[in-house]
Amino acid sequence: MAYSIQTTVSFEEITVNKQGDKIYISADDSALFDRFVNGFKSIMERAKKHDADMEEIEKKYEGKEDIESDIEKTVEVSRVNMAFSEDGKRTIDSIFGEGTTGKYFREIYEKIPDFTPGVNCFLDFFEEISPAMEQIFDREIEKRAELEREREKARKARMEKYKPQDHRRPGGK
């Protein structure tokens, strides 16, 4: 005898650029919500740290106007920006799948292959994708609530078959 089974897991596709590239996510992925929330928090905390680091660099080189100081300041600013960009890319790709950042910035990468997204680029990504994520999670919550209501109805229907006397001990006391 042969059996055939199929998954009931569904997925959503989100178009992430003008060229039509898509990412795929599933609300049935138990870790998706945590990855999304933790990734968003991480980017926000990292953005605050980025701003603080930039202020510190500004203070460090305040009043220094020689070429050597300008070069050192530029190198430090670049390091902070690069670290944020690498972290942002890693965060987004860990939530939505490897290559998501490349898809989202595809148009820019095609024109500027060495483009390094800055803080606002990653914040914009989360601002853009958050409404879609909210809708997906809301639908999933409603779907699960409906499934629970159906299970409860089925349980009650099964229990209706049994009468209280069906559960009495034999022997008639």
C-alpha cells in the first residue's frame, strides 16, 4: 500500500525591488517572529551605537584641522560605517534568507557595485517590510485561532456521543 502526504505549511512572497525579485517567508516558521523582532531591535540598538560612535569621533578630532587628523578621522568614520553595514547585512539575511540585502539594493548594486548601505538604508528596509510582516503575523494568529475553534467544536461533537451513564462503573451501585 502506498501513502501520500503533503505539507500544510504555507509561505508568503514579498517583492523587494522594482525588478521583481522576491523573498519567501512562512508564518509557520516558529522562529520567524523572534528573528524579525530581535533583528529589528539589533539594528535599532546598533544605529544608536553608530550615532554615539560618530559623536565620539567628532569630539576626538574637534579643533584638529591638519591633513593627518583629517585622514585618521575619515578612516575611523569609515570603519564605524563599514561595521554597521556588515552587521546590518548579516542581520537582514539571517531573518529573510541569504541574499535578501543584495535583492533589496539590487538596482543600486547594478549601478554602483561597491555600494555599502548606510544606517538609513537598513532602517528604511525595516520600515518598508514591517507592514507586510504585521499582516502576515496577524493572518497567522487569526488562522490559528480559527483552527483552535474548529478543534474545540470537533472535540465537543465527539463528546456528545457519550452519555454520563456510559462512564459509570459496572455493578450498579
